[in-house]
Amino acid sequence: MRSRQVPPHARLREISESEWDHFVWRHPRGHILQTQAWGKLKAAHGWRAARESVLGDQNRPVAVALVLLRSLPYGLGRIAYVPRGPVVNWDDERQAEASVQTVCRLARSQGAFAVVIEPELLDTPADRHLLERLKLRPLDFSVQPRRTIWVNLDVDEDVDILAAMKHKTRYNIGLAKRRGVTVRAGSADDAALFYALLRATAERDSFAIHPLSYYRDFLTLFARGADGPARLLIAEYQREPLAALVVAAMGERAIYLYGASANHYRELMPTYLLQWEAMLWARQRGCKTYDMWGVPDEDEATLEANFERRSDGLWGVYRFKRGFGGQVVRYIGAWAYVLSPLRWWLFNRARALRKSTGLAA
């Protein structure tokens, strides 16, 4: 039975940055994309970031939402986007309703024609019905990865993680070590190095990336020393950078956010050793799950039947990620609360013509 602890018109107040992050980092539904730092990152790169909170009976937050607002081209107006949020106990329908309505009030006050949310929920019938009761409608696109692989880190020994991997993946991790590949921690000072590897990867695999300043700002905000919530790891061979990745840890989960590799020395398998070192770092941070962050949005049977002959889109990524073992899971995806039906219709017409969501966040 769903509890009824929050009144329908929950009190609102501005909470401090420290109180906000304390709530998000400790909440079971908390996510790095709902932190203060993520709002600052997006605000520096084309978005306006706003925050709303819902308070419970003891004047403490029971729900928060980082809302990103962007003005779209062609006079379409402004849209609001909540990445991996709101952060709320979705099992408490009163809390969930108060949180969604709070976001909608904010969006309406900012002139937005719709709110797009991507909750931190897996795709289950019960939660789909909940979102429908909250007057949200499912969308045919998502901004964040819809399907991913979770690798279990909650084991007795590090070798137990290796034991759950495919044989070839374990072999490639060992091969990289035997051939002399080493891994070091980077910082914002290595942003240009990381970007050079990322640009080579983007050109090779045909995907879009942010400008260098975006990744430098991310590392400055999140990878600030040993205590930062994110880590840049760089694989080198004879001091030459071969690959790099960015991993973030939040609560009991780590997320592999960005990865890049050079076009040479790929036979040394540096990307395999990088993932292993990232998992070890995550375990040291107390994480129990390692999120590989994105594979093709197909059921596992389809993925397994097709990964050897397909390399388009995320299929090559799946071929690599599946080797680390883990469980394929699917998020509930993006849902919308429409505030202006006419402008929402115009937005979808424009999106159909551009083949893009317009929300790359």
C-alpha cells in the first residue's frame, strides 16, 4: 500500500546547495544528473538550470528536481527537462504527485510548453501505470540511455567480478597488463588529452560530442581530487595515452559516463584494463553496481542473436560491454507533461523533420 505522508499541496522553499546535494547523494533514487554540479555544468553550456523542492511535515525535503530549461529554435518556445528525476520516493504516490506538479508549476512560470522527465525508474507495468495516473505520457524518444548493463560489484573478492566476465574479456584484461599498459588517474589538466582521444573515437565511430570546454568543466566540477565523485582514468603504453574513460560514483552505484581510445595500439586492449580499473575504483568507493551506461534498446535475446553481425549504432558498444558480464536492464524512458498542446504539436512536427530530440543533455 502506498503511504500518504505528504499533503497534496506540500510546502515549498528554497533549500541550500549543501542540503540539496546531501539529499540527492543519499536518496535511493538520487542520480549525478540531479546534483548541483550538473546544473552548473549545463548552465554553462546552453541551458538554464532551476531547482524545486517539496517539503514534508518536519520542513525537510522529501523530493527535489533539477529542471533544465532551453529555448528551442524556429520560435518553438521553451521546453523543460528533468534528467533522471525528480528525486522522490516513487512508491509514495502523494510525494510523486507533489513533485511532478511542482516541476510543472516551475516550467509554466518560465514559459515552457512542456516538461520532459526521465525518472530513475526501471520499465515495469506498475510504474508505467503510476506515471499515467500522474497525467504523464510516454515519448518515442529518450535523451539518456534507455537500456544498459549493470555489473554486480557486491561480491566477496575482486576475482569474483572477473569470474562473471566472458573468458575473452578476462583474457584481454590480463593481456593489457602483460603487454605493459598502465592506468593512471587524470584531472581537469588532462582535459585536452581526453578530448583528443574522444575526437578520434567520434570520427571513427560517427557520433557527436560536446566541445572541449564541456569536458574540462565537467572534470573541474566532478573530478576535483581524490574525494571527487568522478574519476578520469587514462591508459598509457610507454607514457603514450591510448585510451581514457570517465566514471562517476554515487551512493551504491557507479556509472561509466564517457570513453575514448586512440586509433593505434588497439591490439594492446587498453579499454579492457580501463574498465577493470574503474570497477576496482568503484568498489573502493562502496559501490555495489557498475552501470555500463547504454546498449541498443533491444531485448536480451535480440541483442545476443545479432551482436556478432551488427556494428551500427550502439551494437559495437554492446559487443564490448557484454563481455564484462552483468544484467541487461531497461529504464522507463522519457515522459512528458504537456502545458501547451499547440506548441507541443509544433515541436513534434519539427523534431520529425530534424530527426532529433533537440534535447541533447
